[in-house]
Amino acid sequence: MNQIWNREYETMDRDELRGLQSKRLQMSLRWAVANVPFYRDSWEKAGLKPQDIRSLDDLEKVPFTTKDAFKESYPYGLFAVPLERVVRVHSSTGTTSRPTVVGYTRGDLNTWAELCARGVTAGGARPHDVAQVAFGYGMQTGAFGLHAGLERIGAMVIPASTGNTRRQLTIMRDYGTTVLVSTPSYALYIAEAAADMGFSFDDLELRVGLFGAEPWTNAVREELERRMGISATDNYGLSEVMGPGMSGECYLKDGLHVNEDHFIVEVVDPETGEKLPEGKEGELVFTSLTKEAVPVLRYRTGDLASVSYRPCACGRTFARHTKVYARTDDMMIVRGVNVFPSQVEEVLMAVEGVEPHFQILIDRRGALDEMVVQIEVEPSFFPDAMRRLVEFERQIEDRLQEDLGVRARVKLVEPKSLPRHTGKARRVIDKR
């Protein structure tokens, strides 16, 4: 069951690893400050120079990087190389009309494939496998990173993308899929659809599930493993830092192994930014050690977890962080897509007739998330014909899907029917 893709690094002695990290950190700091104006300016304000960081313990002196830096530097302001060296660009949806944009050199893509190869191997994928990638192939990083990692280990990859569940099951049966790559919620939906269609997973060759892109509990893992007859593991990544391949679970499922030869992971207090000790839950912070196009220094992820440096029984010596269940901000993850209330508000405020009051209700219908946006509209709408109301709802639903990348159901409500708050408005009610 247990295999290690790159034993030389993944089982490295901790003292040797710290030496490698220290050497690579010095190179990464100098590269970022020399080539990215944002870092040069932030270091000048902090009164720091790269030579002031003499050890890994000095990393705490380095200013944090946040998502705001990507937004303010849109699109290429954080790039450390000329655009002619960038061979791939990805982006996330972001919290406004400006997404966070990241680039990759050929060297970065090679590193990314290597790290994802480690992750998929830890999760149980092997060279003889047939891997069906049911992530969306778009501007986000999920599908492409894991696709490259699976190809790197020699697996046969089916780029099925997301949706069309009946076809997904047909592919599983006819192509002999052994590894499924998707969000856990979509995997649950596939399992439900299989039952409705009379598919039995006992008749399929599926044995491994590599899941990510949204928070999911061990209870969901158990349900997936029971219904599909697979081993289900979690992987973690952020497009701002690299994408999937930053960390992932092994077959023991006792934390996600961080690829520490390429990233330094810290846990800080979300309020004070103070570094927290091993085992204490706080906000994950990552520093890249080998990225060329877009190096990141102390990036605050907004994700809450704790870190352990105990060696894993699988033989890997890298640090492990717990599964991420919560964030420090108000981001929602719906069907694997990042959605912010500010995005919804931006769409609604551009629609004539909508009052500045709305509420987002999120629930789970079967295996899939359902998002309902309740919107107050002007009084003149309600005496009007029902047909106009229905058309207006559909219009807003289409606008939301275009901007958010996920379908939401719109429900028009009367003026002053939604709760009012004297403090921060509670825009989201999550019942999942």
C-alpha cells in the first residue's frame, strides 16, 4: 500500500532538511526582493534587507503577504520574471472583478508536476492506474496540477472535467477507471447517481479517490469509502502559492504532508500574527523556496489548522498539518468554487430593481451544495405578472453563474422582509 515517490527528499533527516530550507530560503528572499517591487517596498518599510535573515528562526521578521497584494498588483505586478519566460497563467475568481493571477515558468511547471506526483503517490495512485480527473479544466489550478502529477508517475489520465454525471459513470465502467480525482461533494453525487442508475461499484475497478478543493470531514470520507469501495485521501493547495501539491495525505490519513523542501509552513495567531507552537491551531502561512515566476513570502492563507513535526509511520519526515475545516475570512466554498458575499453583492448591485439587502442560504441537497440567494426587490415588482418575476429571477441567476462560476437559485422577497443588523450584517447562513 505504501510507496514514496521521492524517498531522497520525503524521508530526509530533519536537520538535513533544515539546512536545505535555510539555503533555499536565502536564495528565494534575494530573488523576490530583487525582482518584485512589492517585496522591495515592503522590506524597505520594515527596515529589512535579505542579509538580515540569517536563519530559519529569523523568518518571523519578514512581512506577511496577503491576497490584497495580488489584487493590488493585478495582473502581473508580483511576477519576478519577464513575461517571455512565463509559459502558463492561472487565476482564481478573487473577491472582486479582479482575480488573483499567477504564472509559471517551465521550471515551475516541472516542480509542480513533481510535487503532485508525490501527493498522488502518497494517496495511493500507481503507474498502472487509470485516473479520471473530474475537476473543471479552467483558469483555476486543481485539474492541471493533479493531471500533471498523475502523468509524471506514469498513470493514464482521462481529462473528463466536471459535470455530465451519467457520462462520468459510463467512462468509469468502459475505460476501467481506478482513480477518481474530484471534489468530495461531487464524488458523493456520483455515488448517488450510480445507485439511481443501477451502477454497482463492486462491478467497477475504482479503488482510490484523490479529493480536494473544499473542506470535508472524516465522516464524508467514511461515507465515500463505504459507498464507492475506495481509499479516499485529501490534498491541499492554493493557486497563490502553487496549487495542489503543497501538501497531501498518505494512506494513514493522519495529517497532510507538507513538501517542506519547497515550502516553509508556519502557524500564526489570526489576530496578532504571532507564530504559534507545534500542535496549536491557527492560520497557515507558507513561504515558497523554489518558485521562479511568482515567489511568495509568508503568505497568509486564511486557512485554520495545526502542524505536527512528528515523523509519520509511513516513513515520511515532512511536517503534517491537520485537515482544513474553517477559514479566517468569510469565503464560502460551494461545489469546489470559492464564493465571497462581496462577489454576490457586486452582481446584485448592478441589477436595476434590486434593493441593497440580500441573504445567502447554503444547504446540502443530497450530496451537492445548494446556494439560495434571497433578494429584496422594489415594491413595484410584486403587483406585476408572475411571468416577469420568474424571468427576473432567471436573469439574476444567469448573472451570478457568469460571475461566480457556480449556479445559485434566486428567491425574490418583499422589501424589509430580511433581517436588519446594527453591526456587521450576517450575509451567509450555512446549514451544511
